[in-house]
Amino acid sequence: MSKTVITNPIMWADVPDVDLIRVGTSYYMVSTSMHSMPGCPIMKSEDLMNWEIVSYVYDRFEDNDAHNLIDGKNIYGQGSWAASLRYHNEMFYVCFSSNDMHQFYIYRSDDIESGQWERSVINGLHHDPGLLFDEDRVFVFFGCGNIHITELTADATAIKPGGINQLLFETERHGIGLRCEGCHAYKIDGYYYLLFIEWPLAGVGNGRRRQICYRSKKLLGPYERKIILDDDMGYYNKGIAQGGIFDTPGGEWYAMLFQDHDAVGRVPYLLPLSWVDRWPVIGFDGKALEQFEVDLPYSPSEPLVISDEFDYAENKLALNWQWNHNPDNRFWSVTERPGFLRLKTGNITNSVLYARNTLTQRTEGPACVGMTLMDVSHMKPGDHAGLIALQNYFGTVGIKVAENGDRFVTMCVNRGDGSEVELERIRYDGSQIFLKIEFNFDNSIDLASFYYAEDGVNWIQIGRPLEMKYTLDHFMGYRIGLFHYATKEIGGYVDFEYFRYTRMKEKLN
């Protein structure tokens, strides 16, 4: 059988808090999606290197002002966190907590790629849950520092009356800044294994995040503790940690973890795993590996980020796209003008951070470029539309329409309070405009540059490069997005003829 070469990171893009299972010869992975909708992306691979988005768990999981970006409310950095993915008795399960809702969500489906998911909601947070099916019983482990266990009903839809519901143990405190969280729970060969991430304080060991394992022969303990990976692969002391473990049909074991890569986000790493004295040990001789082979045939997949000509037979987008918060489906279309994405304004706001129907994809390292052609002839006074490098410290390039109807191409950034400040404004008389953003993430340079053109050939840089910053209020790597919003009156629209994307193999000059 041919082998596949694994090169880490397997995706140089924001795919955080990964959890992974194998079903037959297929591997499925879920990750955090927070304020992006649809949410809880399900990725599939046959060779562990090439991953493709095949479905989402939900289109939206709540419908309120914060999830809909109404009245100045939002769920940036909230929403769906650290989902757990499991397969049991021919049923798939995904569970996660939502900090903004203070609720625990469990979804079930018998078809992970195209099925409908049945939803159950339990009040109260179950922080970073790890779901475990133990013969005919079901448990969820959760918490940060203080690790709890709660028994669920056999169908994992509710808390079991009279079942186990208690503090399981307290993790290390001395010298630890972020105590154990991000639980992944397993029962393997008679042992219960609970995997966590923790972050020692500066000066304690390497002072970086690391992977921890607790194990016990009994469900309720006592549990032993061991550090099973503490390595940054030479990248700014940013530890590779938090994720799950799994085996192949051939009996080999691997771990899927992630590493912070600053503005691009948290990127996944696949690492070999061995068993030593019945402890899982990740990497080789204590080190993460940049490259190695797996005994699986190479199986190419669709890219994570795509170009799009918006040529759809029905009003449905490719799975690579996600909206910033819940969309308002009345005000977007790819069928009203065939071959174009139309974004119409339906509410008034003063910041792109609160614009409904901003359509986004991830960005990728080491560098990438996204560009579009936009028809601006139907914008109204006060409208703003274009391309965005989206995080709290955003940057935009696009068209603004003045009260008298004059158009200006502008480059804007966050003033610091979420509102926009223009760094440059140039009068623009055309009805179409080409827009482009170049992202450079190589070695955490983290610069985005903004351009426009009348002809798509002679590009003009506008404003200044944006120093991209990964901030915890959004808790997400930079995304590239198409936006249009109104500050004066609703009813205007813009048509995006296409979105074209290129990932660079090397950094930009």
C-alpha cells in the first residue's frame, strides 16, 4: 500500500479545538466555529493529510439579537466552543457549550455527511466537554482546573436522573496559569484516559501550553497524571496541544492537536502516538515532527478555501463559506442576478463589525490573496461595501457613497471602539471596481495590504498595511469577507461577480 507524507501543520489555517474519530477507513473532525454560521464544521479525510468540509452540524443554533447582530449585540468569541465528536451504535454525536447562552448542546445524527441533526439542550455550562460512551452508559467530562463528570441518559440527550454528577478531581495549581481544560475522554484496554491542555506560568518549565494525560482503571479514580507532549517545534515557544487521539485500521495511533500561529489562528498538527507503559506518548523522543509518513493511500480533497464564480442553480453557497453571525436570508442571493452574489442592505449600522450578511472564508499561511470584482451602481448614500480582513482589528477596502451620491474608494480600520476610521479616501467615478487583499502570515509577520483597480490589472495600494492582531474578544484567526451595509437608508445592493483566491507556497515580497 502506498504511503502519504504528512507535513505539519496539515492546514495552515484557523481550525482550532479539534476532535477526531475514525469510522471504517474514513476520518471525521470537528472544530470550534464560535460566531461563524453555519457552525461546527465537519471535515473528512481518507489519508489524514487532505481534509475537506463535508457538512455542518447546524445552520444556526440560536435566533436572538446577539446571534443576529441586532441593536449592538454580538457573540464574537462566544457561540460554539470546543465541540466533542463521537460515534456509537451507528449514531454520530456532537456536543458543545455556549458561553453566551450558558447552555450545553447535544446533536445526534445517523448520517454525518448529509443527515439532519437532532438537537437537545441542557441548562448550564459544561466547559470544553469530552463525551464518553462506556458500554451502556454515557458520561461527559468538563471543566477548567476542577474537572467534573456528569452522567447522561443512554441516548445522550439529557442528564440521567440519579446518575453520577460530581467533581471528579482538581488538576495541578502550583505554577499553572491556565489549569487543565479541553477534555478528550477515552476508555482503552481497561483504562480511562482524560487528555487536557494546560499552560504553566512563565519561568515554570518552558512556560508554554502542553498536553496532559490523566488515567485510571476506575471511572471515578484515583487518577494518575503525566505530561505527554511539551514542544513548540521551534515556533516562538507556542506549545502544540489540545486535541484527540485515534487509531487506524492497521493499528497505528495518532494525535490531532493545534498550535497558535498568531493572526492566522490556531492550526492543526497531526503527530504519531506510541504507547509506553500504557501511557499515550505523542511525537518522537519528546518532539513534534514536521514530516513523517502514514500507511494510508494518498487521497486528494477539495481545498479548504476556494475561489467562487457564484454560478449556482439554487440559492445555496459552497460549504467553504460561512456568514459572520446568523445571516438574514431575505437580503442575499446568488440567483437574482445569475453568476453574481448580491448583498442587499436590510438594517442600519455604523460599523462593519455589525453588518449583517458578511460572507467569509478562512485565510491561510504562509501567504494568500483574495480579490473580487464588485458592481456598485445600485448603492445608496451612506452605503459601504467591499472586502474585509476580519478580526476585531479589521481592515477594509471598498466603496463608500456620500450623501450627494459621490463614490469614494476607501481603506478603513478599527478606530479602537469598533467604529471605523478612514486611512485614505479617493474619489471613484466608475460603476465597477476590482478589490484585493494580500495576507502575509510567514513567521508571524502578520501584515495585510489593500488594493483597488479600475481594470483588474493596474493595482493601486491604498491606506497602509494592517498589522493584524489575534485578539481574544473574537478568538478567531483572520478571515477574508465580502460585505455591504447601510448607515443612512436601506434598499441598496451590490453585486460581486466572483471571488478569486490564491494560496502562496512562499511568503509575499
